[in-house]
Amino acid sequence: MRLTEQLLTPTLANLGIAALSDMQRDFVAAARRGGDVLLLSPTGSGKTLAFVLAALDHVDADNDKTTVVVVQPSRELAQQSDDLVRRMKCGVRSMAVTGGKAAAAERKSLEGVRPHIVFGTPGRLLDHFASGAVATADVRLFIIDEYDKCLEQGFLEEMTAVRAALPGRPLTTWLISATSEPAELAQFVDENRLCRLDFNPQAADGRLQRFVVTSPTRDKLDTLSRLLTTFGSRQTIVFAAHRESVDRIYGHLKEARFAVGKYHGGMDQADRERAVYKFRCGATAILVSTDLAARGLDIPEVRQVVHYHIAADAATASHRDGRSTRWLAEGASYAIIGPDEATPVWFAEADTLDVADVVLRRPAASEWAAIYIGRGKQDKISKGDVVGFICKKGGVKAGDIGRIDVTPHATYAAVRRTVLNGMLRAVAGEKIKGQKTIIMRAAKPWHAK
């Protein structure tokens, strides 16, 4: 299907976007000229929308053939890309296939969805190629998103196998990266005829304000609490170096009754999804995470990040900071420096912020609470079904319902805290779309103890 202005205008309106950025326009134009493309652009600049829009030219919405395959390094990124296509409402079907869930269930979903675009982690894509659940004969476009991250995570062999399973030429390949030109390009493209688009000179530094916060003790938890107190209810990601550190920081903030969630690779996939949803919809104001959240999480409302532990290198710090400058917004980055730590060079010119005299106070309660519904896309549940159910059965006005995320097996919805308890009592035992299910609070917020 051709990405015409008549298609682009309503598609952007569905996403709440006024216009494409220069990078996005240039990428669509370069992709339309044909041939392989390498896009280098900072974290948070809207690369996913750029390549998804350009990929529409490689999709025939009138048939059921998969013509676009996208390799991505994480489950979350694949799921968010799939969600982006759904929110575009342009008649294109997509599906995310990732590890962490049963391959058999995904095969059944693939039969029902018949996706034009498949997003997936490389190992799971290979599984579905081998089983025939994803047919490769008609694939016209191969995309490796976060190409540098895929290499960093050791996926080169699997990505090469994915490429080998796809048709030979003509097959267009796009490589998307957030850093300077990565290695191993010749495995996938002809470097002599590759179109390179480098937008990294327009990095986020000019839109990012950095601060150094000095901790008087090696244990920086008190300093962190005082800093977070100054943010009020503004959404913040706190980065730590290890899973154990994330758990410890989360436990401290939970005990202090901050509205907080945690996110790291040691958690079950369902728990990670729940944590991200609650953060995205505003039910929690703070997400404590390892560098797993430094890429892929698309939460435009985040305007500040905190480095509880200093990043291992400048590139990692840049990816962390990029969470606060999504879509060319201005953001702030705070590095907490203990008495035995040296200020990293990328914070050398940062302003100093003193929070020693900040009075710790009880954090304000969030306006929103999150509910869990044990039915999802595989049960033919849509956002409209959820709104209708909560309004009709729960006696809630549409204005009291916030963000809704429908995942393959469950749904998360935000409801104003003032109507939550009454709504839950009203829907107890009720069926959604004729189906029995669990409907409950996603988790009790710590400030409501």
C-alpha cells in the first residue's frame, strides 16, 4: 500500500502526532528510492515510526501474506512496535513473536491474525520459520531494529540465520541504530551501495540539562528519596547497575510509600508488563530499573532520569538519558555521586544540586489506579469492549477511564482512584463479552496502605 498524504494525515492523527520530524521524512524518502538503508539516529527520536511508515510501501493490505520481517532485541520493543501499528489504524495487521511465552500459543495467534508485518526476537522468529507458522516466501523487506544492541547482545549468528531463511534478492534490508556506524554490515547489506542517513549530530545534548547530586554517604538511598521528593508526581526512571540493587532501591522507596515499580530481566514477563503499564498510565510515578529500560520503552511523559549508579560508559548514559528526551522534548538527568565516586566525564559540566535540606514528605497519591482483566487479544477483546464494560457494568463515566493496554492474554486499564472501589464491587462476577474472567486491582499502591 502506498504511503500517500491521504493515508499519512489520518494515521498521524490517530497517534496524536502533528507532523513528521526531519529525520522521519528523510528516512521515508530514502526508503522510497529503493535499496538498502542504514539509519543512525539518537534514542528517542522516533525511529520506529519512521521505519514502520516506510514499510507500508512493502505491504499489500488486500492479502494475508507476511511481507515485512523485523528483528528486535527485546520482547518489550517488539510488543511496543506491534502496538504502534495497531494504534495507526491504517488497515495493516501486525504481530509480535517473542520468547517468554509458549510458541504453540503464538502459532495459533499467527493463524488468526495473518500479519502483514511480524516483529520478533531472532530466536523466536527462527522457531516460527522452521514450523511454517511464518511463511517467508513473500517477504520483501527485512529490518533489523536496534542493530547495535542486537550485536551487543550476541545475536549476530541468529540474525544471520534469519536473513538466510528469507528470499534472496530482491530483498530490501534496513538497519536501524542509535549509535555511530556499527560493525558487521557486510553480513546483511552491500556497503558500497548502502544509503546512509546519519542524524546523530542532532543528539539530545542540546535538549538535556544535567545535574550532579552529591551524597554524603556511600549508601545513597536517603539522597535519592530527597531528590525524588522534589519531583512530586512527575514520572521518573531511576537506573541502577544490578537486579539486586533494583530490588533494594524499590524496597526502600516502597517502604517510604512512594508510588514505585521495578523492572529488570529477572522478573517474570507478566510482572514486567504490569510494571511498565502502571508506570505508563500514571498509576506509579517512579520506575526503578536496570539498563533494560534504557532502550525500547516508549513513555513520552518521562522528563527526568536518575543515575543511582553511574553508567558503565558514555553510550549507556546516553541511552538512559534518551528516555527523558523522547520526540525531541527537553529533559533532565541527575547523577547521584557518592563520597568514593568520581564524577564521569559526561557530567563534568553539569550543574550541582544540593538536596540535603529537602524535607522528606509523604508522596502525593496518583490520580490513577490500574486494574487487571484476565482476557486479552486472543479472546477477541478490544479497547472499545473494555470501555463499554467498565462504563455499563461498573457505572463509571468514560472520562474516568485512562490508558488501556490490551495484551495477547490480559488487559490493563487505568481508572480514576476515586471511582475504583465502587467499580470493582459493581463488576464482581460480571462477564466481559460473554466471558468469565478475573477483574482486580493490578496491585495495591504503597501510599494507600
